[in-house]
Amino acid sequence: MYYDIATRVYNHTWKIDPVVRSVLDTDFYKLLMAQMIFRRYRDIQAVFGVKNRTTSVRLADIIAIEEVVEQLDHVRTLRLSPGESTWLRGNMFYGKRQMFSPDFIDWFERFRFPEYQIEKQDGQYALTFHGSWLETSMWEIPALAILSELRSRNVLKGMGRFELQVLYARAMSRVWEKIQTLKTLPQLKISDFGTRRRHGFLWQDWCVQAMIEGLGSAFSGTSNCLIAMRREVEAVGTNAHELPMVYAALTDSDEDLLRSPYHVLRDWQEDYAGNLLMLLPDTYGTESFLKLAPEWVASWTGIRIDSIDPVVGGDMAIRWWEERGQNPKEKLIIFSDGLDTDEILRIHEHFHGRVRIAYGWGTLLTNDFRDIAPGKMLDPISLVCKVVSANGRPAVKLSDNPAKAIGPADQIERYLKVFNVGDQKVLPVIV
Amino acid sequence: MYYDIATRVYNHTWKIDPVVRSVLDTDFYKLLMAQMIFRRYRDIQAVFGVKNRTTSVRLADIIAIEEVVEQLDHVRTLRLSPGESTWLRGNMFYGKRQMFSPDFIDWFERFRFPEYQIEKQDGQYALTFHGSWLETSMWEIPALAILSELRSRNVLKGMGRFELQVLYARAMSRVWEKIQTLKTLPQLKISDFGTRRRHGFLWQDWCVQAMIEGLGSAFSGTSNCLIAMRREVEAVGTNAHELPMVYAALTDSDEDLLRSPYHVLRDWQEDYAGNLLMLLPDTYGTESFLKLAPEWVASWTGIRIDSIDPVVGGDMAIRWWEERGQNPKEKLIIFSDGLDTDEILRIHEHFHGRVRIAYGWGTLLTNDFRDIAPGKMLDPISLVCKVVSANGRPAVKLSDNPAKAIGPADQIERYLKVFNVGDQKVLPVIV
């Protein structure tokens, strides 16, 4: 499969290039989480909602609602194909065959994306999904990819073939130079986490090829299942905030709430092992999470540092392991928050040799058109799709960066008290 | 016509992509000079020869002789097509219709490239053309373009599709950035002079499109007739060293030799006018040329500064005009020697507002793959095709840079004496 992206973008009609082209055109962690939910929480009801944290970019002014509806409706026609099912059943994930049990894949074969609700609100799309947690959760990545790619398409609409060719030539050169810089890092392990906020499917696919060609074994895979299948690379990813958020929402007391993040871990380790045992500590504050963690939590393989400053968060994790008699050199830290080359160099400089490191490179891999598209029109935005409630109870996320907090004000206040979160530092949210 | 260069290069067979694809795939000045020779010197015999001044790049080790022969033979099958003939007859050149007389075009329609002789010598190709001056002269550009493009093809051979795509993306980004830099210059006038040492035909064609798109009216045309015709831009160029070199070779006394450069001008102005009245003063030293020039020479439109440092040569011309009561602000200086953006910025800074300026941008427009191709394998080389003799007498060029002198040593010595050339400064020859 080889194509000239500029030509495809110039000629594209959504019939040959829909934004989402397969049930597998999603992040691998959604499948791992879905299986866990399938096994334990099939009956939980949930609401997911899309939020554009970059309010200055008025998506509803850029993208016509008909286009969003058309793409969302297209996603609702998708079903897992026999070849895709075979790949899920037979492929090795994280060194293991049969990662997904037959009953889960049976469900997945019958799965169709549930209904959605969309309306305009203050120049943004209020896009929500109501239904079972298992099904609504599957919308996260396709919904984000649709808004992200439709934004690109609308900005590029009307550009000539030559302009598009130069635009993609410059974007390719930029990605390639970034890769050449990263390549110099000792023991680099980096993967593509850029599905959700990608410039477009073809572009993400190109970026993955660039990583394959440029990094060789330092490239450890893509979060995108469809691309992983087609390009024959590892599908990667573990879990997300929605697990502790739903577990927390379902508790009935402050005491249960405080313990809920560890219930997630307990369930997770029943289903998964090895490099999938990655802590995501920041949902209600990294410091509190580590301090209150039962002893067995320190034996997990590693930790994903997300909303906290990576150097601060990584150092915190290393100290925590040391205090619990663990050897940090055998532990893995995954960094994945708004990474770009400079940030990766800084992190590598600080941590290399002290701990195993891996990077999940997202938006600034698959959607860095800063100064390439006219008038900053494609500068990255912080678009998220989060669980809003579970069984009618509000879902809350504090995170280490209050700019990323989610939930009703009174609940945020309650959670801050329960988790005994002290002063938090506001960091700029790039993506 | 739109194509993906990386794909074409990857798939190319010379049948669909010969290096030279038309009799018009040559520089416009060859046609102007040919018409002048056709009218006056149809019977003069000449020898042209290719020389690679960058001896460290052993072309005969890079390109198989069979490939060169195949391409040269292909050129010998070319004839002016009816559409091309119509364009030459009907198009406006330098503001004038019927630049070429019907009898010249009749000859051109019947023209076929004459025989060539090729052999390997010290890792280079000794490629020579014997015959009438009129016909052998036509080989200059195709011969250079063939060696230049076959070098590129051989270096790129074996690169994968992805590598080629990145290579061209980077080259496109580079050309585009150069154009964005140049664009800022006030009253810029720049044209493409890059046929002879181009990376390839498709690439030159792309560079011209980039100039059209990026520079608008600051782009004044291309020396390549075929591209000028297809892209509907101006065909540009005036005359070259071969005219004074042949005129000089045909003289019988030192006195006639000294006067011969001005005989060229006298003939030229019988045929051409306006912006075609461009002096090329460096064949036997710019200083001597200007000092000895008859009064009427100063009334020509302008001068092309070639082998001398552009600032020194330009200042010399301005002083010379002023001494002869001419207003430099009405004069045109064309710079065309080894230009790149930095050099153009330096020249513009020095001369802008004092004289009209135009740039003929050659190799570093159409063949700048420095640090893009692996191992400096496509760094520019100084490949020329020059007249070696006329009617059996050796042709000589001194130029302002002794590194560019051509001819037998005893003749060079004689010419240096006759033209009273003093100390010359050796400048590095980039292209």
C-alpha cells in the first residue's frame, strides 16, 4: 500500500477516505479495558462526553455539523471483519497469545457503536454517548479522531495541489528530523500514541512508517490496532483514567472512594501481567496515590507519568520504589503527556541509566503542523473524550494539573479532601 | 500534469522518463546563439567537450557507459515536434513575436543531434562532439543534463520508496524555505538557470512550479524551453562564452584577437535588442574587456557577472557606466554564478537601489541535495561542456577566475598577454 498523501487529501471524498475506517481504528488500550469491563461491569451504564479544552478554537465554526454526523453515522455501520477478528484471536500481544478470550471476541464481533447525541454549544460540539459503559467507552477514540481530522480537512479545503504537496513535504521533513534527533538517544523505546488527535488516518499511518524506517528496534509499536495489524508492528497501550473514575463514581462512602484506585489494580492484575502492569497514578493526585498504595502495588512493572511534570513525577516514583525495597533499574516509566523531541531529550537526560524508560508520543508526532498550515489554523488543540458519569453518578478526575480536572465543583472539592491533595501546580495544557 | 516525484523516481524506466525528452529540453540561449550562428557561421566546424572540474567525483565509476550511450542515442532520435515548432514561431520572447526567423525554424525542424564520441579517462567520461559549430553546440545542455541526472539516478538506485519519499520531502522543504527567504527581497527578479546541472527533469519542473507558486511576479522565467512552454512562463537567457571563444579562435592576429569580443557584440546587436543586449565580459577578463570596449558598448542594456566576485564585478560595471555618462539605475546586472540564497541576499543588500538586478539561479536551485542524499553522494559538481576548437584552432577561455580557464597552456599564456590580464584571484568553484 503506497500513496501520495497530498494527492489523496486533494481528491479525497469521505467514501474512500472516511476518518475512521474500521472498528480496529482505535487505541489498543480500549480493547484491554473493554475486556476487563466485559468480564466485570457489563451492566454499568455510563455517559461519555467530548470536550475541547482549547476553547479559543471554535470547532463548530470550522466544521459543519452535517460532516460530523456523516462520519459518526459511518462509524455506526462498522463491524469487526473476519480478518480483524482472526488477527485479534491469533496475534501475539505483549508477548502473549490469546490475550482476548473467545467470549470477548464473540461480543466484539457483534459490537456496533451505540447512539450519540450532538449539539452546538458556544462554538463547540457537545457530543455525548449514553449507554452501557462497555459500549460508550468504545466511542472515545473514533469521536476524537473524527473531530480532529475534520478540522484538518476543513482548514486544508481549498488549498491547491501544489500547496498541499509543499505542506506535506514540510510536515514529512519535520517528522523525519525529529526522528533523526531521537535516534541518537541511547536505549530509546518509543511508540505512537497519536490516534486520537491525529491530523488524519493516512498521516498517522505515514508517521508510523517513518518511525519503522527511522528508528528500527527503538520503535516499539503503535497504539492504533488497525495500523499495527497492517504494518505488522506491536499494538501497545495499557489503561486509562476511565477505570479509576468509574470505580470511584460507584463507591458509596469516602472510605471506599479512597480505596477504589487500588480495586482497579487488583482487578487489572487478575486479567493482565508483565508490561501491562502499569500504574496510572495521577487520577486523584500522584503523591496521594503512591503514599496510600498497598505494599503489593510497588511490585507492578512500572508507572505511566501523565499530568505531572515528568521529571518531578519520575523522581517521585523512583523514590517510592526505593523506599519499598524495589530496584528502580528493573522498573519501567512510560512518559506520554504532550511529548515532543526537546521534552524527550530532557527526560532521557534526567532518567537514562536510572530506570527503564519508554515514551508514548502522541499529538506532536501525528499532528504537528505548527507554522506549516496557514495562520496557525492547525496548531494542536486539547481535545478529550471522558467518562462523565457512571450509573448516574458524576465521574471525577483531579489529575496533578488542576487545569485538567473534570467533574462537578462540589465533587471535585470532596475528592480533593478525601484524597488529601495539597497544593497543586497549574501547568499549561498543550495537547 | 501532476505526479509524485518519489514514486516516479522509484518506478522509473528510461522509456517513460528519459533524461532529455525533447529538442526543446535545453536552454533558451542555445537557440538565440544557434540562430546567430545559423545566419553567419553555418560552415564553421567545431569540437565541444564535456569536463568535470570536480575530479574527486569519478563519474565513470558511478554511471555505466551503457547508460550514458543509451541516453545520448535517445537524444539523437529527437526532432522538434509540430507543437514545439508552433510555439517557437508564435510565442512572444522578451516582448517580441517572431524572435526566430522562418528559415531558422525550418532548419531547426530538420535538426538532429550529430554524432558523439565517448570514452573513459581517469574515472571520467571524455565525451566530445565533432561537426558544424551550429550542430555540436546544441549538445551542450543535453550532454550535461544526462550526466547530471544519471549520477542522481545511480546514487538513488536501491533506495526504498519510503526513503525516496523522505528525500524528496526534504528537498522540497528546502527549496520552499529558500523561496520564502528570497520572497522578502524588494524588487526581486529571479529565474531558473538550472537545466544543465539539474537533479532531474521532473525535479527541475517541480522547482519551477515552486518559483511560480512562491514568488509570483518576482519569478521571471526559466532557461528551459520545454518547461517554459509547458508551464507557460517566460523562456530566458542571452548568450554564452562560446561566442567570444569561437570568434577569438578564428582570428589570425593578436590585433584581431583583441578586437574579437566586440565583433561578437556587433553581430549580436544586429539580431537582438532590449534585454537581450547583455554583455558577458569575463571571457578574457572583465577589467580588460571594459577598458578596451568601444564607446557604443556602454549603451547596451546590461551585463552578466559570471566568474568574478559578484560585488567586485558589479561595482566595476557601475563605475564603468558612470565614467561613460550612463545612468546605472537604468542598467541591468544579471548574477548567475553559483548562486544560493545567502549569496543573493548579500548581492541584493549591496546593489539594491543602485542598479536593476536580476538573478539566474542554477545548480543550487535544481540540484541542492547536500546533506539530504546519503554520504554527500549528490553534492553539486562543476560539470561543463565547452567549445574546444573551431576550424581546428584551439578555443580559449581565461575568465576572471583562473580555476575556470580553458585551453592549451601556450594559448592561455598568449591570450593573457594580448588581453593584458594582470594578477587574477583564484576563487573556489562550487558549481
